Amino acid sequence: MSDNKTQKTGQDPAEFIAQVEPERRRMDGEVLLEFFQDVTGFEPVMWGPSIVGYGSYHYVYKTGREGDFLATGFSPRKASLSLYIMPGYQDYGEILNRLGKHKLGRSCLYINKLADVDMDVLAELIQAGLRDLDKTWTVHPV
């Protein structure tokens, strides 16, 4: 059984964000670094080379595969901000309708810039995602 490719690292999330280009993405990353901590109450931890995670959970699938993964977080990627905030098995349509401009993946939300979204609604979405995830896999601080 292979390990999950995305693992916790010892990299400092603030140092990672300080290196992000372009500047607009770095500035949004700095806001998200504090925003996610305020919303979740968890300290940021780097997962892999480019994901800032908050909280974690241990999963065990019916196949026997198991591992640990971030409960929620983000990555300030070049093309857009990738937010890992939805477990992938719930309908968040009502909240997403109020969020603002975004694109949706299975459990990822893509935003071009934070100015495109309502930050209060984003906080609501993060909290809903964590609550739903915790019903299936217990969420821990790290």
C-alpha cells in the first residue's frame, strides 16, 4: 500500500506564502493564511510543497487503504487560488450561490482573487465543510 503523496512537511507556511508569485496571489495568500486560522481555530501546516492546511483527519477506506490528510486549506497556485474546503460528498449549492465568482471541482473551489467572493460566505462554507467532514472522519488540530 503506497502512502498518500501529499504529506505534512516542516516548511513554515508564512515563509512559503512570502515566496508566492505573482504579487496579487501572494497578497491573497497572506489574507487566507490568517483567515483560515481565524475561521478554523487551527494552526497552519504545510502539506506537500504548496498546500497550507488546517486540521487533519485519519481516513480508512473499505479497501484497507488509510492515511492522514488536511481537513481544510488552500494553495495560491499561479492560475487561481485552490481552496480545499468541501469533503466532496455534500451539496453546498445554497452557500455557493451566495459566494461570488468561483469554479468548482469535486472537493476544491477555484477563485481568481479574493475580491471576487464574499468572505463571510467563504467562512460559512469552510465551517460547513469541516462539520460535514468531522461527521465521517474525526477532525484534529493537526
